[in-house]
Amino acid sequence: MTSTIDQMRERLSVLEPHVIDITDESALHAGHVGARSGGGHYRMAIVSPRFAGMATMARHRLVYDALGLLMRHEIHALSITAKTPEEI
């Protein structure tokens, strides 16, 4: 079975990322309601030309849309840093 991070990377490939760094921080939230239900806590940095001209919230929506149903079960919390290649 593929890991949640592998599934995230696969789904985010539609955004044509130049860089994608995902860290599982679930262990830091042990005992938290979301952790007890099985959803993980993740931190992500993603660089994609698809974010050009978008505000932060629109970039986050694009990421959430790409992740789809993972956001309902496998992912409880996600901290996103989303930039274009020109912004790094």
C-alpha cells in the first residue's frame, strides 16, 4: 500500500510542481482528535508555475482540489507554503 505522502505527491502532479516537500508531523499531534481518527498532520512546500497570478487562498484551493478525498480522511491538517518558481 502506498503511503499518504506518496498519494499526495501523485495527486499534486497535476499542478506540475518544480519542487514539492511534504513532512509528516503527525507524531507531534499524538492524542489530538484528528490524530485519533487516523488523519495525519502535514506540512507542505510546493513550487508550481500554475500558481502565477493567484492569491494565497486560490493557491491553497488548487492544492486542496488536487488532493481531493485525501482531505476528508487521510489528511486532518495541512500547512501549505505555495510559491511560483519566480518567488523562490
